[in-house]
Amino acid sequence: MTLTARAVVDLDVAGDTISPHLYGHFAEHLGRCIYGGFWVGEDSDIPNTAGIRQDVVDALKALNIPNLRWPGGCFADEYHWRDGIGPVQERPTMVNSHWGDVVEDNSFGTHEFMLLCEMLGAAPYVNGNVGSGTVQEMSEWVEYLTRADDSPMARLRRANGRDEPWRVPFWGIGNEAWGCGGNMRPEAYADEARRYSTFLRNHGDNTLYRIAAGAPDDDLSWTRALMQAVSCVDCQIKPESPIFQGVSFHYYTHAGAGINTESATEFTQEQFYGTLANAHDIERIISLHEAVMDSYDPERRVGLVCDEWGTWWNVEPGTNPGFLFQQNTVRDALVAGIHFDAFHRHAGRLTMANIAQTVNVLQAMILTDDEGGLILTPTYHVFEMNKNHQGATHVPAMVLDGPTVDVGDKKVPLVSMSASTSGGTALLSLTNGSIEDDLDLRIDLRGVSASVQRARVLSGQSPAAHNSSANPSAVAPVALAVGLVDGVLAVRLPAHAFATIELELGAPSF
Ligand code: AHR
């Protein structure tokens, strides 16, 4: 069967700017994300620059990664940054009790992370330790990284070989304070976030964007407590600027039975549609957090940050359950496409989002092996195909009379789309979420004349199709034929597919 739908895109109705940081990444000391993923060490036979795996960096540079969050996650609230500086042989070890209960040798620390960011061209997003750390420890880490003069921490950094301070724009105040970050109550953590923020100084011209750790999913008690703490609604004297600038939440997608319970590659039709239903739920969750934030902060001085998102399946058979290594299929690519469409629509409040995680963990871009093999996942291709949305202007894109599928009592849309314009070009992203039906989509491009520069589609033999060392390009973008007559695009998408259409824009059409 072939489904049909109509859509309209208002190319001349400028919405919010899509922050490049909605395409952010996350790398934790977890399984083989850092060790064996990004970091192989200088003595490795795998080509590297000062220990950082070169092919991983080269592949990621094509995504224009805007920022990289590190060192966790749950690991962040166990991590003591001084253990990861100075001569490598002298660095103490620790136990990574959250992730595999393995011994961490701290060979990848602050200097190595900052080099990685430089190589990627990504802004560092450092996540500090509230759960088992101190205000002084976190404050000194900021000083170590960003201070130029002869302060104690700047001197220590110089003794470790780095003269100039780095720029660190983003700072996380702990992680998941409701759980692994200390099992705190929202109000108690909100006070901690104020206290820590006070001592996270702007040194020189390095201005920090401080991000308070917020809710799991749609738990609004966290957003409410943090907004009360930052906006000071009942105070006579209001702070000139918010004491922290961002409030985060985390949201992981599963097929219906909960995270970490279902296979990445073997799933039923019901689980496929359950996954899409949960992916679409990101929009409801963002809207709820937004509504709370709007009521305290209508001027949008505080940003919403989704600094962990993505699918969370069972680990691949035979791998360490604590390492969260999972395969990545066409289904994961569709989850990414649906998330980005929602992120674009909420770009006025959502200032950052970070996929969990970049290499070898959860919904990764890249899977590596210890022999030097590297695979780009279907999710990687969505990030690459969508990259020109970064920094672009969101424009309205509406699917009219689109088909839906029933999941429980929900009607889940089978077609998802979003669009943006930038410097005389436009980018449309489209998802056909039908497991078996092609989609004939006609899109009325309104307001500006347009011509098609390039159209690409990403799909596979089945929604479970994925890349492997035996077949690394089973799921990769290919050219898509589209027609454009009198401002109406005619697109035929295969089943379970993600597509992008790049347009060159001309004169206003009226
Ligand atoms: O991304 C894996 C883990 O998921 C993170 O460490 C934690 O913040 C979340 O629960």
C-alpha cells in the first residue's frame, strides 16, 4: 500500500533560531566510549594524535559537533578532576562503580578532553561533581581551566604544560541529582545549585552558561523547584541575571517495556510503533517543561537543556551489561529524526540537547572495535543529513491529513517533518514512520520560489537494518528523486525512512 499526505512549509515565516547546540554530544567514562572509543593511548597501533583515535575524530568532524559533554553522566558525581591531571603514571586510580565496576586509571583527564574538543572543533561542556564533591573542588576546576593570570590553579595548569587558559562555555552542576547524583529532593538540590553557581566564576572573558541538573522525563517538580530558585518569584529584589542559566532534563526512548529491557535489533511491529510513540512523546515533555518555565520566566532568560536523550536497549549479547554497548538500526535513525523535528519547533526555549552517547554507548554515532574497525551508524547519518539546521531559522512545516497508527490509546503520526532557512537556502527533514508502506507526500512550498539542490533518503531492507563490519553501508544515505512543479514538491518516501531536501531559495513568490 502507498500512504498519502499533504504538507505546507512557510518559507518566509521566520521563527526562532535553531541553536547549533541542539546537535550536541555526550561522552562519559562508561564502557568503551572514552577508553577504546575516543582514546586509545599514544602507544596504540591504531592511528592517533596524542592518544586520541584519529579516524573517530575525522568521522565526527563531518557532523560539525557544536559541543561535547563530559565526564558524565553518573560518573561525573564520582569524578575528582585532580586525579586526571599531571604525569599519567602518577595519576591515582579509582573504581567506576556505576559503569561495570571497573578500575579507571585516569589516563584520560582534563587536558586530554580539552585536546579532543579542540580536534573536534566542539565547545567543551564540563559536568562538575556535586554528589561526592565540594564547592571548592568545582570552583577550582573552573579556575584551572579558564584563568589567565598567576592564580594558584592557573599556575598548576602551567606546571602541567598548558600556558593559555581554555575557553569553557558550558558547565553542568552535577547530574541526575534525583538519583545517581545524590538522591536529593528537588528543593534541596535547587539550593545546592544556587550555592555552587555562586562559586562558578567567570574568569576574564570566559562567561559560563551554568546548567542545573533537572528532571527525569516529565517530572515537573524539578523544573518548578529550579525555576523558583533561579527566578526568585517571591523576592523583593530580583537578581539582575539568573544565577544559573540553564535547567536540564533527561529523556530516554524505549519500545514500551522500559529502558534497558528490549533488543536493539530484534523487535516486533508493536515494539517498532511503541518506539515511535515514545520518540514523539519528547514534544509533550518539552512542552510541559516549557509551560512551567514560561510561568516563571516569560522573557526566556533561562534555557531548557535536554542533555541526555536517545534510545536505551539491551546491550549486545555477550558484552558487559555495565558498558551499555548497543547496535543501532533504521529504527534508531527515525527516533533521531523525530527528536530533531521537535527540538526545532521548541528552539525558542530549548538551548541545548546532547545525544547519549557519541561512541560505543547507547544511541551512538560510531561503533569501534579494538582492532581498528569503525562503523558509522544510521543515527550518524541523520546528524550529518540534518547538520545545516544548526544555526538556521526555524520555519513552520505542517503535515496535513497525515496517516496515524494506534498505539494504546494514542494516535501516533506516521509522518514527521521540520524545516529551516539559512542564507538563501532551506533544509527540509522528513520521516516516514510506516513500517511497511511507502509514502507519497506533496509539500506546498509557500512564500518564496525554490529549486531543489539535493535530496537524500536513509532507509534499509527492514527497520532493523544496521551497519556492521561485514556490511558497513547497509544503511547509508542515497539520492532521492523529487519533483517540483509550481512550488509543490512531490516526494515518494520508502517505508521506515528519513530524508532531507536541500533547497535554494529565490524571490518572494508574491
Ligand atoms: O547515559 C547513561 C546514563 O544515563 C548517565 O550516566 C546517566 O546520567 C543516565 O542515567
